[in-house]
Amino acid sequence: MSEEKLFDFESITKGRGRVVIIQQSPMIDIVAAGFVSGSIVLANILYNEKLLEFQYTSDAGPVKSISFLSDQGLGVSLLASTTDSSSCGGKITLWDLNEKKIHSTLDEAHSGKQVSHIHFLQNEPVLVSSSNDGNSIKMW
């Protein structure tokens, strides 16, 4: 296996700090990249094109987990995310990809404990979250 770099997505990553998570969307060639700066960029990696960007407040910390809703029955396209900030107190943010804004938030999703991971179940309107601090798993 070669360690040759195939492509550099500088137009997507430039000025946002270190990439901490990448999540593929249900659409081919579309990914979400979460950055240490609290920025989330949706990009078409085939064309090296930024599609849209969401930004947490400056005290939110790095993006920790990202998941896309793949259930088309709800009539809304959502991206769920959480950050690594204690100031957010375990908040899960749901972003509306069509309206390009926050759809809703789940404040203190794990009773104020950090949310360590989130994941929408495939083709279901169910979000699962976990907390290492609270040793819990919840379904939303």
C-alpha cells in the first residue's frame, strides 16, 4: 500500500483548523467534515466544492460526532452533531440541510453529561446517543 496523497481538499479545510471527524451522507460524494474550530462543512468531494457550512459559537469547542438522517418519510433533511465542550452540557444540535439553519436542539441530552457519540439509525427516524461520562445510551 502506498502512502501517496491523492488529493488535497484545501478549499474545504483552509482556515478552519484541524479536521476531527468526517461522516459520509446518504448521498454519494457528499460528506460532512467537523473541525476543531466548531465548524461543520458539507462538501461534494468529487468536485472539491463546499456546499454549505454551519458554525457553532466560539465556546462550543471541537465537533465531536456527526450523523445524517436517512429516513425520507419525515420530509426534512437533518444532520445531527455534538461538540466536545463542557459549556454545551451534552447538547445535540439538529441542523436543517434544506433551510440551512438549526432545526432544533436536545439540551442536556444526557442530564448535563458529555455526549460522546450520536447516530441516526438507517432509514429510521431514530437518533441514538451515548455518554461515556454518564455511562448511558438513549434513543430519540
